[in-house]
Amino acid sequence: MIQEVVTLVVFAVFATLVLKEPLQTRHLISFGLLLAAVWVMFK
């Protein structure tokens, strides 16, 4: 699970800085859901 979070963070930074793609609300919601899943898994 942590691997997915790291991968998405790296992708978001790459897409924002290199590809000049803005982060959208749906991306932030999906990050939040993944973080919640990691928290539940390791609780």
C-alpha cells in the first residue's frame, strides 16, 4: 500500500512540474482515500 502512495505522489509531482498539468480535486480525493486505506491497513 505504501508503494502506491509513493508512486502517486511522485506521479503528481512529475505531472505538475514537468507536464504542467494542474492537480484536480479528484486527484486530491483519491490521495486521501489511499492514505485512509493505508491507515486502516496498518492500524
